[in-house]
Amino acid sequence: MDDLRDLFATNLRRLRHERGLSQDDVSAAAEMDRSYLSEIENGKFHVSLKIVAKLSRVLEVEPAEFFRLPAKTDQRRV
């Protein structure tokens, strides 16, 4: 990942998809504009701690989950 903004965006999309929620669902529950959520998911904006807290509440995860690095796959050749 190039920066935390990209990591946050990737994890936000993953968590939303895992829960079967649309951007409309999440943005309404987090009381934010859907287009703003889309821009966050596309890594175009840095988010405030207030937004992290709202999204954590809606997606029912600890804030740290948005900054978790993806698991590395085993790249050994067999």
C-alpha cells in the first residue's frame, strides 16, 4: 500500500462488502453524503477521526480494523 489513505479505502470497501451493505446503506447510517463515502473508498480523501468513528460504529468494527495490513500470501514455489 502506498499510504494509509489507500489502506483505509481498501479495508473500508472490504468491510462494507463483507457485510453486504451498499454505499447508500453505510452513508445513510453514518450520516454522510454517499458521494463523499465513494471518494473515501476511492482513496481521494483523508478522513478525520470523527469519520473513522462513525464508520466503525456502522460497520461494527474497531477503528484499527481500517488500518490492518492485508495478509501476505505464501509465495513459496512448490
